[in-house]
Amino acid sequence: MRKDQRDDLLKLFREQRRDARHRHSVWQDIVAKNIHSAEFLNQKMEYIHSNPISKDWELVEERAEYEYASACFYDKGITPVILITDINEWLRGVLAVAFRFALGRPLEGPHLRTIC
């Protein structure tokens, strides 16, 4: 932005910065969390799916209307613009691998393609 002489935007980002540790910032730092259970995963997916209808964004009236999120797939079965992996299908594959591993059986078959 300095190169393009956008001092107006730099000043705005400096005054409105979300993170005091940085001179200019637009986004907050991400706080990564490990997914430790299916319930926690569902909670995070609900949060992400609800962002387009949150008061901060108000991009659409119904979360499934936002074509760039997977909520349209999970709520209405509509394929989103961005290709996704169905988390339920993925979890079934992971559980199948874990179950076979627990039984001491060889890991083989199409479920491995899901997680590899």
C-alpha cells in the first residue's frame, strides 16, 4: 500500500487495528483449536455456517443462501460453489479405519482414500 501511495488506507488500518501487537491490521489473529470430539466439530461448523447471517456480516438472510459456504450443502443438499468434503462421509471413513485398527485387521479398502 505504501508502494501504491494508499496512505489513507494505511491510516485507517492503523487507527482501526484489531490487534494492538501489529502496526496495521485488518483481521484478528486466528486462535487454532484441536477438534477433540464430534460435538466440538459440530459446534465449530455451526459457528462457521452462521457467520454469513451474523449481525457483523449480514451477507444473506438465511445461512444456506450463502453460496461460498458449506451450509447450503448441509442444510439443503445444494452443492456449494467451492467443492467440499462431506464431513459425515469423512467421519464414517475415519471411524471405519479406527474400528479395523482396534480389531487388529489390515487397513485396506476405499475408506483409506477418504483420509489419505
